[in-house]
Amino acid sequence: MDVGTAGPGAGESRAVAVPKPPRLIVLHALAAGLDFDRYFRWRRTREGDPFFVRFPGFGSALFTGTAEGARELFRAPVDATAPPRPNPIEPLVGTASLILTAGERHRRDRALLAPAFHGARIREYGAIIQDSVHQELAGDTSRGWRPGARIDARVATRAITLRVILTAVFGVDSPERRAEYTDAVGEFLATFSGPLMLVPVLRHGLFGHAPWDRFVAARARLDRLILDDIAHRRAGPPTTDILGMLLSTHYDDGTPITDDDLCDQLRTLLVAGHETTATTLVWALFQLHRAPDTLARLRAELRAAGPDATPVELAALPYLDAVCQETLRLHPPVPIVVRRLIAPFTLRGVALRAGDTMGIAVPLLHSDPQVWSEPRRFQPERFLERRYRPFEYAPYGGGHRRCVGAALADYELRIALATIVSRVRLRLAPRYANGRTPMSVPHNIATGPHRPIPFDVVSDLRHEGVW
């Protein structure tokens, strides 16, 4: 890598000292794996912006955390970038996943998937989201969100969002089939550990007993469920869920998507579609219960909307929207946006060659003091006061590779959060109520709290006459 004039889309040319990649690769990878947010802040403080990050087996990437850098990266020519390969999440989502395809293949696949996430169709999922929350709150005879119960927020929110995805994507309505999927998805995600994601050399079997062997077996189990559903649907009448829609849709040349490629796309939806939203929902509850005035203002807005407010009406509430956006600002579930170059490009004055990798450190972008006042503070009001540009605020990435399911994730987060805070009064466990914010660490495709965040159920708000 060398210094040159600004490349395509890089703006005004400037000469800068080329940052150096870190030498102690394993130690840096360990530090990033333990706390992405703190690691990125340390690197920017130490070296400025941009800076290199290097991971074992994946090479170096030049990262920026400024709005100017994000603008350059997101505006890079479509034919100049692709997802980095090898990719840490490739074993999870598969080579045919929309997350990993590029060029014409990416355009065709996105055109196939995008209609499933258009606004009108997403609004149809509102009742599914509310029903999923209600089922989680009710629990069964041995559990549920009853006064005196202690709730593991991560477990509970994963159950909510997975139920939504299974219903919206696969049309799963039987408890037995849902239990099969829930168990298979849980095992699949649990076996893909941080070391397997960040250290590719560990991806080898050992007579069925290595961590990689356990992950491969869990992936095969989940794929069997997905492929069985695909075969069953192909042989039956059309359905209105996302799987049914994808089976009835064809590429521009009239060909349908293959079973194997569809399996990768559906596995991606299962993983990315529930893990990221569940994590954000945990953080929203955490932040609200450390800010009583903010929680009170949100509940007042929900009371004003009334107990019969529809999901569409709830999702349009301005303060609820601001709370969700501020949560995503402070806790972006996917903390890095990465592109591999297939043509020369200049990012922040550093000339890169084809084959190099560049990225955005989203936690840095979302705390840039040039854009955000008091960036470490949870302050939803900032989103009522102004609109932020896509180069300043990018929880779902940006450009032509922005997350195709972003609208569904936003809709689900708003309705789920509104339903929970309308129904129950919670108390954050003492160790978290006034202490430091937990570290955010990799959890499969997303990052989230490094340990469970428990809440105690204080009361049912309906019994208090609040609603």
C-alpha cells in the first residue's frame, strides 16, 4: 500500500502518512474479540484515522470512523468492491448468501429478495411480532414474565425474534416444528464460537470431536430442516410467507433459485434476522431502565396512543423511533462494514490496490464528536432535533450493500419494545443499574453483551390500571 492521489469517489486528494498494520496480530485479534468498541477507540486515539486492523488468516483492513470516510466507502463504484474473502461469517451463512455475493450475482439475488421486505409486506408482520411478544410474556406454567420472576433478557428476546422469523419466513405454526427449529438454531449458533470465527486455522475436524466437527454437524441438522421445508413447499400449493414468495419468484431470465442457494439465503435470514434484533432489544431495555425519565416519556407516548393502537401506529410514534435509533447508535449489532477492493481506490488519502480491504468502524462513526454531542450519553432526543445523514449514522451499513432486511428489523424492534414496556414494569439487576455498561463481544453474526443482563419483573401494568 502506498500514498497517492485520491482515487474514484475519494474526494479531494491529499497526501498522508500511511498507517502501519499492527505487528502482534494475535494479541490485537484477542483485544478486538474481547471488546470491539474499546479496541477501536484505543486504535484511533493511538494512531488517528484511518488505521489498519489485522486478523489471523484474514489479512489487513484499513478502517475509518469518520463521516467523510464513510461517504467515500459507501460511494465507491459498485464494480470496484466486493465482500472480503475469506469471510469470518461464511461458515454461518454460506457462499450463496446475499451478504457474500458480489457483482451481477449480488444484483440478481438482491432483486429476488428485496420484494419480501417492502413496506406493505412488512406491515403485515405487525400482528406476528405482537403475538410473539405476548407468547413470551405469558410463558407456560413454569415460567413467564410474572411479578417476582427474573428474566434473562438475551434468552427472552432471542425467543421473541426467532418466533417472528420462523412464522414470517417459514410459516411455522405448530409447536412441535417450532421446537425443532428453535433447538437446531440454538445448537447451530452455540457451536460457532468466537475462535472459529476469528481464527480460520481452527476450522478442521478431529475424528468428530473438534469444535469444527460439532459446528458442521449442527449446520447439517439445520439445513435438513430447511431443505425439508423447501421440498414440501415446492410440492404443495403457494403460500404467502417469505419462503412461499421466494419459491414463486424467478430471476430476470426466468430461472428459479436452486434449493441449495435458497437454503443459504434462508439460513442467513434465520441467523441475521433474529440475532441482531434480539441483541438490540436487550440494549434498548438496558438503556431505558438506567434512564427513568426517558422510560417515563416513552410510556407516556404509548399511553397517549392508546391500548388499541395498531402496530403501524406504534411504529410511527416519534419518541419510540428516537429511542430505537439511539440504541442502534450506541450499540450497532454489526460493528464493522468491510469491503474488498477489486480495483484501485483511495480511502482517506491512503491509496489501496485491488485485493486490499477497507472498512468502517461503526462505533467510531456513531461517536464522532464532530457529529454527535456527548456521544457516550443515551439521549434519544437528538433524533427528534435533527436528521442524520447516511454517512453519519449507519447501523445497517450503506450504499448498494445496505442490509436488505433493515426495514423489517426496525419495524420489529419498535413493536416488540413498545409491547414489552406497555405490559410489564421491570427492574434492572443491581449490578447493572448504576454500573458500567457491559462490554460488547462477538456473538455469531452480531455483537452483544458479554454476559446475560437480567431483569426482575415488578408488576403487570395492566393490573395497575395504567393501560
